[in-house]
Amino acid sequence: MATRIDRLAQPKPNLLKFPDRSVYWLDKLPAKSNSYTTAFRSPEWKVSAAALKARPSDRLCSLAEPRMPVDGWQPPRPLLPIINKAVKTAVASSRICQLAHPKKPKQHHPQYSPDRPVSSPLAKCVLEAVASERLQMLATPKPRKPLFEGYDFYTVSLAARAATASPRLQELALPPARRCRTK
């Protein structure tokens, strides 16, 4: 008798080489027989004699009729409607022509100044102006160094040396009062 390990080591049979096998997974091959399990049907069905003699009821005939549209329903209009000759030759009245013109814009506030044009002429004095030394110094950006580059962590600034602590800061700097047990 084979042990469990020997049974598990055996390969499973290849069931794909049998095209007429069942769609369900089988652990072992089906027994060979001459009869097939599936009965093949003809695509043409025979109509029974009772179905040939059947007559539909009035209810069935009423259900088979198409549903009537709701009152007030109109079929969709054609894409290109037919235009009358009178519409094509119509002449607009003076009132219609007056309404066709856009409204006049409101008056602006007396102190309103419109946007300046993108390109505007410059005055001659602006073109000949020379920047002063102070203005050039203010126009140059400050040199930026990376974070902590050239910074000495151990130097104390003069302002910090001259600072004095407030009474509240001195009170907060004291350690908390602790209870001491005497034995």
C-alpha cells in the first residue's frame, strides 16, 4: 500500500487530451461507455398538436396591440422645416431695425481712467534718466547663502548679551517644587 507522500508525489492525469470530457472537474477519468451523457437536439422543434389548435384570448389580443401615444403628443419636427415664401421676402419695420441695434453703453464715472495700452510712448526725460548710486544698491538683490552656511552656532549676539530676564521668565525658569519625604 502506497503512503500518503507517494500518492501526493504522483502527477495528476492530463484530462485536456480528452475532448469529450465533462465540464466539471473530475479526479479520475470517466468509465468508457458507448452511450453519451449529453443528448443532442435538432435545431428544429416540433410544434405540438395542442399548440396548433390554440386560439388567443381577447386579453392576449389587447396586450399584443401597440400602445397608443398620450394625448397631446406630437411627432418630432423635421430637421429642415419648409419656409414660406412670405417669410423669405419679409421686410423689417423701423421699430424692428431699432431693436436690432445694440444698446449704447453707460457713461463712465468722471474719475474713471481706462486701462493703459500695452505699448505707450515714454517721455524724453525718462529715457535720459540715470540711476543714482543708492538706487543701484537698492536694486541689487541680497546674496542668499544656503541654510547655516557660514553660521557659527557658538557665537552669542551683542543684543543677547545685554538682555535681562523678566521676573515672570525667572519664575518659569525655576524647577518645579518637589515633595521630599523624610524617613
